[in-house]
Amino acid sequence: MSIPNARRFKLTGPEGQSASLVAVLPKGTDIDAYVADASKRFDWKAWGEAQQKQFKIRVGQQKQKKAK
């Protein structure tokens, strides 16, 4: 089940990263001003760290299955 009036906006970071923002805005809101303010306040450092943790590659010896 989804929220019927939720809108998705794409933010572009200072180093070329892109993130999506989902928001429900009231009628009559200046969308351009909202997106500009949200992109200023967006925490790109925390977002980058979360992306690194999400796609962490395991390095080292893997557990071996015992052959019968």
C-alpha cells in the first residue's frame, strides 16, 4: 500500500552523487524552494557512509563446507 500523494524528488550532491527524496507537500507549496532547501540540509557524508555499509564486500577466508 502506498501513499497516494507522495512525490519523489532527485537531489544531486556536490561530488556528483544522486539521492532520491520522497515527500508529501501541501497544496500551494513552492516545490523548487522546498527542493533547494532540502538539498542544502541533506547530510551527504552520512548518506555516503550508509551506502558503503550497504554494499560492503567481505574480504578474507570464507567458511568452508565440510565434504562428506
